[in-house]
Amino acid sequence: MTPGPPTTLADWTAGGTTVELNGHRLFVRQDGAGRPVTLVHGFPTSSHDWAMIVPELVAAGCRVTALDLLGFGQSAKPRHHHYSVHEQADLVEALWRHLEIGETALVAHDYGVSVAQELLARDPGRITRTALLNGGLYADLHRPIPAQRLLHSRVGPLLARLTDEKRFTANLRSVLARPVPDELLHDMWTSVVRERGHHLAPRLLRYIDDRRAHFHRWTGSLEQYEGPLLFVWGPEDPVSGAHVLDRLRRRRPHATFAVLAEVGHYPQVEAPEETAAALAAFLRA
């Protein structure tokens, strides 16, 4: 089975619901039945990134749970909140309790890989298998693009307010290696800008500091994880591409690697068919 045409953000959102967890409203969507798998998206987008992947995971016999993390997409975007990776992991665990999900496979991308590393550090036995897409698994190898560096600096709040769709799209295209439809990039911007969410970028980017502060904890959780492990990687990613892949091959030589030629930071968006096939085969095993 190959993924169908891109699901619009409106259709994706219509297929989900909102739940109240730990005092925050989160968007969540579930598809299929069978083996549980949880999808965790990256910065600065939303669970809609997974839309082209989900049909094949469902066909592979998975019960897919995808959520918008706090501050992203259709979830609540509190203005003066101190966002942290630890709180995002708390919310994922709260969602699992709410949905009565025990053991689950875990698939994560970008910002989501840090959430996944924290979840692995807390309870690795709960995670039946783990698949990770391009992300800053090692803080010392993370190479943020210039716009992220500025948003993470003192001028970040001003720059965030000045960000428009044209700047957003240009920055996003700078980390892609394959063409992506304009309509999909527009949906990404629509998700980000909802409730002026683009103003939150400097606060959300504090995950860079979290990665540095918890380097040993999160590196350890990744390297000591004993379950099946898959890396689906775009080597042309300037942020976390081939240079991260090299270390992963050395530190986790027995993991499974699906390296996608001429793919950048968003494998699930740039190469949905190849990414879906790799994930489905891994989750079906």
C-alpha cells in the first residue's frame, strides 16, 4: 500500500478531538486498531506532519495515536508559559493514561526525539520499539539554522512577531532536499500561526537548552535502550543529517537504518512512501 494524496490540515483536524490533560487542552487523533503506536512531531509544526504516513501504519495493523504537543498546532498555546521537554513528556504519559494505552511503540521526529528520549529514560520497558527520524539526538551535533539561532537569542521575541508566511516557508525550504507542495507548506504555516503561535517560537526553542542540560540523561536513554530501534534518516538535512547519522552508526551499530537518498529534515513529508514503508515494516515485525 502506498500513501494517498496529502490530507489537508482541515481534514486532519476534523478527524481528531481535544482532551484536557494536566490543565491544558491537547489535540489528539487516533486511527486504526491493533498494536499501539504513538507519533510525536517536531518543531515548529504539528501532528499533521504524519498525515501521509498514517494510512500505511493502519494497514500494517497499528492503532495510531498522534497528538499536537503543548504550544503547537491545534493544542493550547499559553502565552507566558515555561515550555519544557519534561512537561511535554508528562503530557504524553497523561494522554496514555487517558486513552488507557499501556505498552506502545514510539515514533518521533525533530523536537519529538527529545520527548522520546525523556520517555525512554523514565520507563524504557513501556516502549515496545522505537523509531526516530531526523532530530538532535546529540546536543553537541545540533546545527540550528540562522533563523532558529536568532529566535533563540535576545532578539527572538521581536523576530517572532515579524515572521510571516514568506519567511517561514523560506526557512522551512532551507532544510528540505526534495520538493514539497506549496499547499502543504501553507498548511504548516496555518498550523503554526493559529492563535499567534509563531510568537511562541522563542519560548518553544528552549528545548535547545533542555538538550544541553540533560545531555547525559538523554544520550544514555538512547544508547542503553534494549528494544528494537529504527532510524529513518534524511542525510541531506543541514540541522541533523549525515553528521548525526555517522555517530548513530557507531553508537547503535545493531539498530536498523533506513537512509533516504536526497532527503532532508522531514522524511515523512519529503519521502512519505519510503518513510511509511520503512516504519510499517518495522512496526509489523
